[in-house]
Amino acid sequence: MCMFGGVLLGACLRPLLPGHHVSADSRDVVKLGVGVIATQAALVLGLLVSSAKGAFDTMNAEITQASARMPRPTLCPRGTQSTQTPSITATYRDR
């Protein structure tokens, strides 16, 4: 929408500008400026995406570590537990 408005504004103002402002050299300078701005915008967006991915990876690693530290219930029914598999209460009690 802003691009379209800029095109309309430029089309309306072009007849009012002096000849040296609408020469080929002036257009090349404007194209170069737009290219620099577009390159900077691409760099900023790339850094933003990289930062978001780093934050996501850090949070994912923390969640994975927290879930790995959670005690798992034993598969043996109560009363038939082997001596090699500690119960959940023993796991919490020994910490």
C-alpha cells in the first residue's frame, strides 16, 4: 500500500521537478540507495530469525533436560518390586 502511494506521489511530482533531478544519474543513485536499505533490512531480519532460533533451541534443551530428570514410575506392581529398581518415594527421599 505504501509502495503504491509512493509511486502515485512520484508520478504527480515528476513534472514539477527540475531536469537534473530526473536524469539517469539521479535514478541510479536512488536505485543504489534502495538497494542498500533492502540489504540492511535483510540483515536485520536474518539476525532476528537467528536470535529467535537460538532462544527456541535453548528453551527446547532446558525442557528436554527437565523431562530427563523427572522420575519414571516403575513397571512392577506394588509389592513385587525388585531390589534393583528403586521406588519413586525412595528416589525423592535420597535427594
